[in-house]
Amino acid sequence: MKSAYLCGMKKRVCPQCKIASMYVKNEQGERLPVYVMENGEVVAKHPDASTEGFDLSEVYCFGCSWHGSPKKLLNRFLG
């Protein structure tokens, strides 16, 4: 069953492979799955996770080798 968390909210997509699944890293190199919303906000994929301590200025794509500023993601929203 799909969680209601983030349902109906539009997500930006990777400019290279066109998927919305991203992650961010912290200083220890740990990964946190995130989405970048249509307003540019980086939010954790799971509602119980926190982005505290993670660098939100650079996102990494789970589908390909692309990484960069969340502002560079495409406005082809997935909902």
C-alpha cells in the first residue's frame, strides 16, 4: 500500500535520466534518499527520516551518474 506521505506533490526530475529518486550525503558519506519538490525544497523520501546533518546543496541521482545543485533538476514534475 502506498503511503500518503508526499502523494500528490510534484517532484523535479534528473536532467539526464528523468527520474525523481535522489539522495544526499553527510560528512561520513552516508546516503539519505530524498525528493526535490517543485518549489526546490529537498525532502526526505521517508517521513520518519531527517535531513539534519546532510548537505542539501548537492543531490545525487539513484538512476545514473548525475549529481549537482537541486536547482538544476528539470521541471518535468512527477506526482
